[in-house]
Amino acid sequence: MSALRRLAGTNLQTSGDHNQRVVLHCIRVNSETTKSDIARITGLTHPAVANICRRLIGDGLGRRR
């Protein structure tokens, strides 16, 4: 019998959580920044950044400029 190996996978929820942490870190490091800057720095699409920022603002973790 061959040994079983654990493989790490991802799903939309896991990657969404990761992307949110990436955006939060980008905001912390760069202080006041634009969504376009966040998209450029993180490599995420502008719509993804906009959705994440909307959630962060809704959760009280961000603010509009």
C-alpha cells in the first residue's frame, strides 16, 4: 500500500479570506491609499479590491475617502 500524502487545496471562501487579509495588510502598510493603488500593489483585480473594501467598510474596518 502506498503512503498517503496530505495535499493542500483551496476554495473560494479560503481564497477570499486570504485576499481580504492581503488588502488589510496593504492598507496598514501604505496608510491612506486608493483602491487602484491596492489593486496594483496586490495584483488583485480592481473589482475584487472594490468588493473587499466594501465588505471592510461594512464591517467597520475601513472608511471611505
